[in-house]
Amino acid sequence: MKRLILILLFCFTFIPIQVFPQRDLSKVEIKIIPVTKNIYMLQGAGGNIGVCVGKDGILLVDTQYAELYDKIKEALRKISNGKVKYVLNTHWHRDHTDGNVKFGAEAVIIAHNNVRKRLSSEQKIFSRKIEPLPLQGLPKITFYTSVSLYFNDEEIRMVHFANAHTDGDSVIFFTKSNVLHMGDLFFSGRFPFVDLESGGDVENLTKTVEFILQRLPSTTKIIPGHGPLSTREDLKAYHHMLLQTTEIVREKMNQGKSLEEIKAEGLPDVWKSWGTGFINMERWIEIIYKSLIKK
């Protein structure tokens, strides 16, 4: 455990990602999943929320959608009577940060510097414009490499990994509780969305997951950006998928095959179940192809 902390210092049912949803969130229910005595995971619509409760109050990792604020607050009241003091954003995508506009009135928001840059300016995903968040929803504290927050008897370590899912990804390690929130660096059991327009890169994502795996205790509980509460073995399976599917696409590209030809051939059946979320098999092949062709 101590080795993981030092190294990081230096360096359910699947809920599909909704990058720009047609929002009708009226029927969404917030599910409370206990992780440890004082750590919880909330599932609703968008990215999984991490919750740390204790004598100092409540800390959230990500905020889902602003329309879900009342439902999230209701879920928090079932866990703790404390106040939300801090919000940590794992990256900029709105299914993880849109709720900032509500929680920013009561809590200090912390994120990597690139997250603030992207939230405060117009962005594009699949050529669709994403408007900036209002000032209240922007991170008030930013960092470049890592930052520690001492809260609820935890050293909560926030560490940036560059150009993986986006250019602003951070993992959050609850050192005492041995819980890791990976944001969208980890889609448990599903093909991930890698935002190439925001600095993401499939090979760098794979290297990042490998780096974490090599230093992660076997007993660590992992909150993924999307999917069920997971283990190191689940992350290992995810890493294997990244390696294998990327190599398949790379080999076909080396054979001179076009993107359409590769998509038509698809991937082996062993990966079929991984394409049942937001990113289906064809879209995942396209993400890999476009990421590799940039090299």
C-alpha cells in the first residue's frame, strides 16, 4: 500500500456514458453501493459518483447531471447528515461534471488544470458543441501532477495521468480505505470511450492502466467511471481487452485494410459482450483506428 502511494506521488448494471444526452432524467434512480465503512458509490445516469463521509463532512468524486442534484442529495442524506465540502472531478466530460453547477454553491471543486480549461471553454465531442459551464461550476483549485487532501481521517491522493481517456484524467486514491476511483480510465466490462479530440490516446490509456495494475494491491476496491464496483482482476481483464483489440486492429491496418473493411470483419466473438454499452464494437474499432493512425 505504501509503495503505491509513493509511486503515485511521483509520476450493477452498466450505466452507459451519456456525453450529450437527450435529457429525460425524471425516472433515474440513484443507487447507493457501500464500498467500505465510510466510502460509497452512487449510480444513476452518467459516471459513477464516489462518496467519502465522516466527521469532516462529505467529499464527492464527480457529480453526474445538474438535473439529478436533488436525487443525489437525497441519497447523500441516507448516508450522512454532513455537508458536502469538496468535489473532485476525474475529467471534464459533462456526465461527470454537469452537477458542478449545483454543488459548486456549497463545495470547493478540485480538478486537474486541463479540466478547468475545458469546462471554461467551448468543446466538441463527435463534432457536437459543448458550451462552457458557468463560473460556479468550475474547479476553484487545480493542480498539474498530484495533490493530497486530508479529510475524514484519509489522505485522499489525486494523481493526473496525461493523454489517456482525455488530457485531464485523474485517479483518486483513498489511502486508508484502500479504494481507488479511476473515472473513465476504467469502463468495467465494456469498451471505453476514448476522447481523441480532448487529447485521449488508446495506447496511452493501455499504458496507464498497466502502470496502475503493476502497483495496485490485490485487495483494492475500484470504482470505475462506468460499470459495477470492481476488483483488480476486473481491471486486469479490461487491460487484456485493450491490448488484444488494439493489436488486432493494428495488424489489419498493417495489412493495408481500410477502416470500413476492419469494421466489417469485426473482432473475435470473445469480445462481443464488451460492445453492449455506449461504445459498440464498430465504434471501438474506429476509435482504435483513428488513435493509431495519428502516430
